[in-house]
Amino acid sequence: GSRPGVGRLIVMASALTVMQSSFVALACFVLLHISDAKKTDVKQHLGLEATTESWCDFNVMPNPTYAFDARGVSTFGDVIKAGNLTALRNALAATRVWTLERKWQFKAKVSSGYTIPLSFGFAGGDGFFVFNVSASASDQIIDLTEDVECEPDEVSLEYRGSDPAVLSTHSVIFSEICLRQLPCTSYEGCVPSYHYKTKANATGDIFDQCCEPVYCRNTISCMPSSQWEQQPDFDTRMGNTLQACCKPKLCPAGICNSTQYVAKSGSGLLGSSMVECCNPRYCADYAGCSDGDNEAKLPDKNDDGSPRLGSTDEECCNVIPCSDFNCTTSDGLWTTPAEPTGRGHTLAACCEPLYCANFSCASTKWTDKISAPVQGNTTERCCQPVYCSSYNCSTDTKVLMTSAGTRKGSTDDECCEPKLCKDYSCSDTTKYVKKPLVVELEGVGQISRVGFTDDECCAPVYCTAFSCTSSKWKSKNLPSNDTTLGSTYETCCDKVFCENYTCTSDYDGDGNGTQWYKRVDTNAFKWQGSTDEECCHPLYCSQYTTQAPSKWRRKAQGTTSGPLLGSTDRECYDPMMCDKFCGCNGAGKVLRPDANNTQGSTVAECCETVQATTTAAAAR
């Protein structure tokens, strides 16, 4: 196979199927190109011309139309021989650029009668332009670009295979051989592109071979001349762009200094004429003429149809007698003089201004505007509104109307309305309740209740209607006509204190019962109530433990009525009776005869010996 990196091998033709007829096919091909079959290769090449393609400009190969047959060539033998090889070497030497490590291109079309791939290449170093000819190749294109590795007098195209050692049985035809440096059109080193260009009809792989300078005189015309001019060294200057070869002509600073033209926007604009540097100013865009009289402005076009240019009264306006000028405007800032005189086309020239200083804003809804414009003659222009939000109603029974911030006015009638009970909150909700928010007036219907006091908007609530049904409170026994206001225990009832209460299970009255014990008053606080829960602390069975655990069984603690109360065996435990004890037989004893009246759950408490029992029975 070929060495890695030796170039590009482009295989354009697919290999033919290996068949016994391959040799016959190749023989027919050779016969078509050899007039005398007996003269196989007197000079080691076929002396007939092959079809020529336009695929190798600048070819150094002598007789490029010849086809060479490698038949009979042994390993490292020359495919190109005798006079053809000498001519090739002389041609390469004459180029003076077939030198070591210079890039060259080798191309050829190869057809092979062998059904195995064959290796070929040029002598030099470890070989270069090394390639494989595919099995049964038919016009296989070889295209390699590599560095040269031998001198011209050492050039040879060799068979570099070893199997077979001699190409004796079939032909291997090389046609349209091309040896050249690549055309300079493939060279990319002619930079910068605005100083150098690639030579059109040259080959090479270095700057000196492929590049030539680009001169302004040959490539650029500094046009338009109103925007560009040649650099002083234009004839010898290198370049191919306007910027490299020419000097820009910037628009002169004062060229648009006219009432009919204005400078175009932007910087660095090129030009030396008003057309290039300026935009026209059209009278059609001029607003200085009075719009109150159609005749005050000249037509936008001249008599010849061209647009009228200008930006002044003189250029765009038709000056008329002021007596004919219309001073009426929508903003009301002007008035016609009593005796108009002179000529003009503007309000300022023919009319009298109206001033805010002479305008009266006297009103409850308007006042003189701060920093009012000098000229004006209307309320909106010369005055500012007075809003109800800045007004205080004259009495406490009135309130500002809604949207006071946008309502104009400065009087009760303009800004105020009576206060309504719907906006009032009773002073004490335990002593008053809100009256109905509407009242019925005969002939009028329902209207909002007016007022803003307890008397106007609220109904009193009396203690005589309150029930002191509580364990902590008792009735004050107020008379039925009592006027004390309230609807709470604190206001309408007397407190009931625990000091006179006896806790349940406190049988001796010392404050300590078996289920409850008395809460203790202090100088600063007295307990209020008349129940165990309010006046006493509970004693829970869960906190009590019996001293006789073999005789008592703890009662169930969880009940629907709450935790079990108590601090005695009787309250917290159930008795365990000996008649329920079953352990006497196992101890060799018998149950006591009074077991149903004896507490216990042990042998010692509930059992006695058999003998003792018999003796006792006999005695009875």
C-alpha cells in the first residue's frame, strides 16, 4: 500500500469484477492502441496517442499524450524508459523549480489487467508520489500533490511491488501523465489582497512565483471626481480600492449655507456639490405663513412645476394687506386691531395679542394660574382650577362629596353634603347598635339616614335587658326603668367570688378535699366563680398510689367525663377479694372460708393449711 501522508489518491473508477475474462478484455484494449501486436514495447512505451483531456495546464511531461505500458517491468524498474525518461529529466531540470521539498503534482490515468492491486511510485528518499493501482483498474485517476524528494536527473516512475516480481502476464497502461507545479490560482499567499494578486498564467508554490503587485493606475479610477481625487503617488502606489488609492473629498463646511438647502445628516459625507452634500428645503414644509388665509402662502410649486425652495417668508409667503388678514384663531390668542394698517402674512405682523394679565379668573372654581403664559384669553389658558379637596366644610355635620380631588369648587354647595349614618361607627358597640341606614319619608320614600353622632345614628342597649346567667356573675337587680347602658357581664352584673365556696369532697371545710383543694386568693387577686373548676384545683387518681397494692386494683383512668378524680384507695382503686384468688391449691393450701369478705391477692392473705382448716371445722 502507499505510505501515510504521501498525498491524495483519488479513485474515480470502481474495480472490475475478478473474472477469467479480465485478461482478454485488457488484451483487446491494448490491441486497439497497438498497430502491430508483435511490437509490444520496443522503447518500453506504446507510441500511440491516447485521448487528451483538458486536465493538466502547464504540464512539464514531454509527449503528454503517450500511453506507457509497465508490462515486463520488474520491482523498482522504470515505467518510463530510454528517450522519454531522458526528455522528462531534461524538462524538469529546465524548470529550475523541480528541487527538493518543493510541491509538485502528479496525475495519470491507469488501467490494469491484474486482479490484484499494484504499487507504483517515484524514486527518491523513501519514495514519493507512491500510490496503488486498484485490481482490474480501468482509467483509474491518480492525483497526488507532494514535496519533491529527488533531483531531476534521478527522476523515475517505478514499479514498487514485489508480488509479482515482474509484470510479465498483463499490461498496466499509464496514460495522460501530468507533472507540474500547481497553478498559482491554488496559491493563497498573495496577501494583503489590496496590494498583491495571483498571477493568472503561472504555476508555483511560493510568493515570488505566484504573486504580483497591484497598482492603483491599473485597477482604480477615482470616480466620481466630485468625491474622490488621486493620491499624489497614484501611478506608483500599490492598491485596488478607492480607500487605498484615492483621497476622499469631504463636503465643505459652508456649502449648504443657504435658506434653500440644509446639510445632510451624518459625518464623513463625500461630495463637492450642493446636490451631494445638501438636502433641499421646500416651501411646502415651511409653517411660517399664516394658516388663517389661504392666500398668505405661495403655491408649493413654481410655474414650471418644480418644487418651490425656501425657508423664509420672502421665499414662501404671499405678503397681503393686514386689513385682509384673518386674526381669528382657535386658541383665541389674537384679535384684529381696531384699525389694521400695514402689510404682512403672520399673526404677529397684523394682529394684536391678548394677554392673561387682562383676563379675569374671578370664580369659585378658578383662580389665577401660577406662572401663567403671557399671552392668553381663556379660562383654561390663564386660570387654574380650585378643587374641593382643598376646601374645609363649614360645619362638622357636613363632609366633602366623593371625587373631591377632581370636583371643582370652593363653597359648601359645590363641595359638601350632609354626613350620613352609613359612614358613622357607634362609639361603643356594647352600649349601642346601629339604627337602620335608611328612613322612610312620606311622599318621598326611602332616603339615607342623616347624622354623625350616637344619638342620630345609634340605638342604646340597656343592662336591664341583659341576663347575668353565669357561675361567675350575678344580677345587680336593677329596677326596670334603670338607664345603665351595656350588654356585657362587666357592665351589667356583680362578680361572684370563690371565697365563700366549698370544694366538693371537702367534708370538714378546711379547704382540702380528697378530689379538690381550694384556690388561694392573694392581696392583688381574688378568684371569681362558684364551681369546682373555677374555685378549686383537681386531685387526679393518676397522681395517687395505694400503699396496699395486693389488695387494691387501679380503676380505669380514661372516661368520657374526663380524668378520674381522687386521692384515696376507695376513690382510685377497686378492692381485690380473696374469693377471686386461685393460687391456694398450688401452694398446698385451701382458700380461707371468709374469702368473700377478705381483701387480698396472695397466698398469705387468702389461704390456710388443710389441717388447720379440718381442726377448725371439728371445733365448730
